[in-house]
Amino acid sequence: MSFRKFITTAFVLGAGATAALGQAGAADLPAKIAKKAPAELPFFLLVDNRVTFSWMPKGTDPGVFSVRPDGSIKGTTAQQGYSFTHFDIWQYGTNFFTISLFKSDHNDPANPCTNAGVIFNPGTGVATPATCEAATEIYGVFRSTLGWNQIFNTNAFTMGPLRNISFEVGMDANSQNTYVSPAKRSVVAGVQFEFDLPYKGYFNAAPLLYYEFYNRNAFTQCGAGWQLPAAAVPGVNCLADGNRSFNPTWALELNYYMDLGFLPPNMQFWSISGRAGWYGEKGNENNPLPGTKTAIEFNSEPIRLTFDASKAFMGDKYSHFVDVWVAYHYWQNKFGLDRKVSAVCRGNSTCTEETLYAGVTVKF
């Protein structure tokens, strides 16, 4: 959105008697209405808040699985998602924030998990945690942009389908109450290229620097239950607090949206959107400890088909107040764990997440 310069000084035209008009009174003069000063732009040009409920039948949690009675491995977990999303546009850029709570089924147990007197150890498959409390994860994402056209008061960064170039910064954070007890903290910084698509659509591409500087793993903590304290050597085979710190790396994040405006007018309730993120190798999977190297992580939702239910049943005025959608999700080398060589993933397929899922989003 182009930056606009507004004049805030009002020019007031008055009417009154002057000496040249002699005895003529003000009431005899034609009325002149004072011009009003143009309204100032509000700080936020757009504020959009939404809540979403989603259901994913085949999510994964790396290293967490159970063994069925026939000896086969169940490495997936159904997840319910509850999300709040905020998006705003102001004079110089945009802000995006979402926080989600994901509740797994019993195949992804919370810690501690006791079933028939046996402590369930994720990754061993020794006990089936059918009666254990399911894990809960909270995940937050923040992204903020500053547009070059707005900062420099120019249209130089708009040409052809390119609408703008922006600085971008952001961070991710999560916490989960499993045995591993992850607590991810990461930051990103770079630029975003914004392109127009037909039918009110857009496509954004952001090459970024990615730095995951904190992510706890209870298995790496010195003196953890699986490791004798006498054998623990901090910095060699364990970490004093279990907090891993990874190397800075590259990232590429893409997202798009487009109404299906080519449909007949009585069917223009549909849109498509999607996203994809690649995150480079960031050291060893328990960095700074030696061990298995991480792999390039690919987290994507290549397509989401959305039905604008509120527009369809209540009219254009209520467009996107209630959306019903279905999407395909594919996450390879989840959290950077190499699905081919990591001991966490081998034989259980828990480091690749591939599933259809659906949800309802309400604007307020």
C-alpha cells in the first residue's frame, strides 16, 4: 500500500462586512462554508483478528510411536488445533501473529506417562500409552515487515507484478509437555518480495537468516534417567541443562492467496492459498554436542481450499467472516531431523508428516 502525504492545515474562508461594503451586513452576503481539514489516517489501516479450530488426523511427533498387537508401528497422532491469528497493516508495513494450541491423541503422551506400572519411554514402543494423558503443544509465530516504498516515500520498488520489497523480521516459539519437553526459540531476518496475482491475489517470497538459539531436549540433559550420572561429561556426551543451541542458517518462506474469480458470479465463494518454508542445515541434531547432522527441513501447506460460507449464505457484506477449509500438509525432516539417518526417525516414519486436515475460521 502506497504511503500517502496528507495536508493537515485547514484554510478557513470567512465572510464578514468590510469598509468597502459600507452599510451592508454579513447577513446580506452569500454564505460560504468553511472547508474541513482532511481526516488523518488512523494508525492501523487494517486490523484482522480470527480464531480457528482445525483437526489433523495424521500428525507426527518425531521419535514418538507405539507398537500395535500385530507388531506394526503406529507413528501418527491425531491433533486438534485451536488458533488465534492477528494481522494488521499500518502506514509503513504489516504485522502477523498467530498462537496455537495443539492437543494430540493418546499415541503422543504427556510426561509422565504411566500405563500398567510401566513408564512409557518415547521411541522404545515398549508400552502402548492408551490410558495416558495426551500431549499439549503451544506454538507461536510472529512476522513483521517494513515496506521500502513506504520508508523511502517512493514507488521505485513497484514494477510489473512486483508490488513492494520489505524488510522482514520475526520469531517462533513453542513449548510441549512431553518427556522431551521442547521449548523452541528462533528468530528470522531478511527481505520479502511481494507480487500481485490475479483476482485480488498475492505471492510473497522471503529469503531469510534463521537462527534457532534455544531448544530443550531432556534426552541430552546430564544425568537424565537413561544415562548414569557417573558417565555424564558435560559438553562431550550431555548438556548441563539439556538446552541445545544451533548454528545460524538460511531460510526461504513463501506464501500466496488468490480468489477463484474466474468462476461464475454465483459460485465466487472459493479461494486458494498456501505456504512453504525451507530451513537449512543447522549443525548436529543435539548441537553443540557431536552426533548426527541435521537436514534441510521442508514445512509446507501447498494448497488450502477455502469456502467463504458467510458470503455464500449472508451476502458480500459478510465475506470471510466464516470460512470452512480443507488443506494438505507435508513436513519433511521435521525439526531438522534427517528422516533417512537419524536414530529418532529410522523405522517409524515419525520425522515426516503428511496428512489432509480441515478447519473452520471465524473473523471477529
